[in-house]
Amino acid sequence: MRLATYSLVQLLRRGLFWSHRWLGVLTCLLCAMWFFSGLVMLYVPYPAWRDAERLTALPRLDADKINVTPGEALAAVNLAWVPTVFRLEMWGDEPVYRIVDFGKPTSVSALDGRLIASVDANAAAERLERVFPDSPVSHARTIQQDQWTVSGLFSPHRPLHLFELADGRGTEIYVSSKTGEIVQNTSRSERIWNWLGSVPHWIYFTVIRSDPPLWRQVIMWTAGPAAIGAVLGIWIGVLRMRLRKRYASGRITPYRGWMRWHHLSGLVGGVFVVTWLVSGWLSVSPLGLIGGLSIGPDDLARYYGAGRPAFAATLPTLRAAVGAHTKELSFSWVEGAPIIIADDGAARRVLAGSGEAADLAEQRLTAAAAVVMPGANIAAVQRLDAPDLYWFSHLAQRPLPALRVMFDDPASTWLMIDLTTGRIVGALAQGDRVYRWLFGFAHQYDLPWLLERPLLRQTLIWLLSMLGMAVSLTGVVLAYRMFRLR
């Protein structure tokens, strides 16, 4: 019996070592790439045409050219639901309404009320020349997708007109062929660094990322085995470590050379490697382990109280809302009452549909939110004037002050409302809040107090990444030596 037990222990031990060795051989180079590319991403994020850039590029809204009311624009689009985006901005020298119906964009001319269904390269170039008057614009080609527009977010705008900007930075601009608006931009520097950063880190190669189910499987079956290999490595590392009855010369490890450094770096940095790999694996919600919450058309309609969308505001009211520096007007509702938000890129003015200052008292917004979750009651309401652990700006800007309305539904939903505009700006279920820790914290170290101290956060990430690279690169050397000796 003792012999059988001993043999079983030996068998399990050999299986442990064998599994770690071969999982390491298969994934150590990939892990080294992930740690290196993650450091690049600290300084150069994936290219995006962000809202701040869009506002900066917009010219001042010309009130004299507005001949169509928001209500008429909505009627032209004939939406069944409240739009997720509804704004008025200049497109070259023409004011246009940008309306997005849960991912489907439509544009309506505020000059003559026509639907803008398609935009050719010449029309797009003419508008771009007004946006970038100091840099000549040339049409490169019209494409369906490329490395920087592979995400499904661009699908409603395809094909895309690609323009080159002679600004000395190698800037490329992507324009929607459906609405004529800019949807993406990249610079030469961004493209180069992203080939060392986001593209390999996310395995964002066009041939893979253009097939979302395939891309998700690739992430699952690379990060998952790598994480298992790292867990086994920690197990072996602890088994082989001696703190009391040490090895010869007082060493805590029996290994020498590269194996010694792999063992020691794994003991020091192994936990970080595991948490980082597991959190990366969880980013694609493998096996549906972590479910999020999205706000649907019915939810928005209940909150905004708009029913079938309409917007009661006259042309004189609309034109009067345009200030000397206003770049866009955006439109919303509270309990069915229209709201106009005038934005100049630095400050916003919020008006009722009549042109007077809007009433966005916390009590009114709370009452509007109470009907969003049928069958649930409001458990608590919090006003946020500063970031907290669940509401802060990092990769996305989150407005403050904000109202957090917490419900007693099974998902313990938190509804986030912008107190400046009255809009719903987020919703967090219990799963989202768990994900915030399992991915946001464990993968990005995005605690608000760390984000407020970027140098400290970068130093921490560099130190931990260096440990991860030490474990990975020593593994690469050991794998190479193993194959060389075979």
C-alpha cells in the first residue's frame, strides 16, 4: 500500500512538472510579448477619434443656417425609440443633426431637412478641407476595413474613405461613407508604436479580430493555458523552495544558472503573473462567467419619458441657444420634457425646450430613474462630486457630479446619471462591479488614487512587468536550451 501510494505521488509530481514545462514552452514567449506590449500601452493607447478631438475640430455652430428643428429631424428619421446620440453640429459649412439609434447612425441636414444617406469621397474631402485648413488633404482610397478600423463599431459606417493629411505627422483620417463624419484618425507614430503595443497585446491582427468569435477563442486558449502554467509554476516553486533546511551553500533553490533565475523570479513575481494572466483571460468573459448590463430601448424610454421620440423646440429657441463659441447642441429629455445642451468644448449650458434654464434637481432625476427597473425599488441614492472606486475617468471620461441610483433588483443595479445634463451615462450590475476588480484593478491598477499619481502607478507597473518579463524570458531561454539539446 505504501509503495502504491508513493508511486501515485510520484506520478502526480511528474505530471505537475511535465505540465508546467510544456505549458511554459508553448506560452512563455507569448507572455514576454504581453508584458512588453503592456508597457508600450501605458504611453500609447490604441488610436481613437475621441469626443474631445471631435469637439476641438468642429467649427462654431452657425445659427443663421439652422432651418430645421430637432423635432423635424426626428420625424425624418422616424425612430421607434429614443436615440442614444442626438446632436447638431457643423459639417463643413452645413449644420447637420447626428442621430444614432442603438448603433445605427443617421444624419439629417439642418439646412434643408434632407436625409444624408451616403457621402462620396469628393464631398468628404471638401468637408475635411474646412476642418484642417492648414494641412492639405488627399484621398488615399476607400476601404471596408484595415488594422485601425477592424472593430465592429465601425461597421455601420463602412465603406470608409481614407484620407492622408499633409501635416508632417503622417496623419490618416477615416470618414464614414454613410454620414460624412470623421470616425477614426491615426498618426504615423501611433501606428508604429501600436504594432509594438495594442496590436500584439490584444492579438488584434486584422485577420483574427475581423472574426469576433474566432478572436475571443484565441484569447481564451492562449491566456487560459498560460495562466494554468503559471499557477503550476508557483506550486512547483514552493515545493522546491527551502527556507529552513537549505540546499548547499545556504541556497533556497536547488537549481543553478538560468533555472535558478527562473525559480527565484517566479517565487517573487509569480502571483502577479497569475493575476495578470487570469484577468486578461477574464476580459473576454470566458464561458459566460461574468455578465454585464446594458441599457436597452425600453429602459431609456421609461427614464426619458419621451415615448415615441419627439422634440418640441422652435427655431428661434434653437438659434438663441447657440452662443458665440458654441460648437454643438445636443438634445435629451427628462420626464418627457426636452433638454438642450450647448457645448463649446470647455463649458456647457443646459436649457429647457423653451430656452429657459433647465430644472435638473436631484429629486426630479431620482423620480425619473425610479421607473427604469420595473418591479424594483430604489434602495439608496448617492451624489458623487469626486471619483470613487466604481466611477472614475481612466480610459473613458466619466462625468461629475453624478447621481448614483441603486435598486434592489436581483442584479443590484446602479444607474448613473449626469447631474449637469440629466442623461443616463452608465449602469452597473453586480457582475460589472465584480469585473471592475477582477479585470480593471488586477489588470490595469486603476484605483483612483493611483490614477491621480501617474508616476507612482507607472513605476509600480514597470516593476511588476519587469518581474513578469524575468519569469517569461528565463522560460524562453530554458525552452530554447531544451529543444537545442534534443
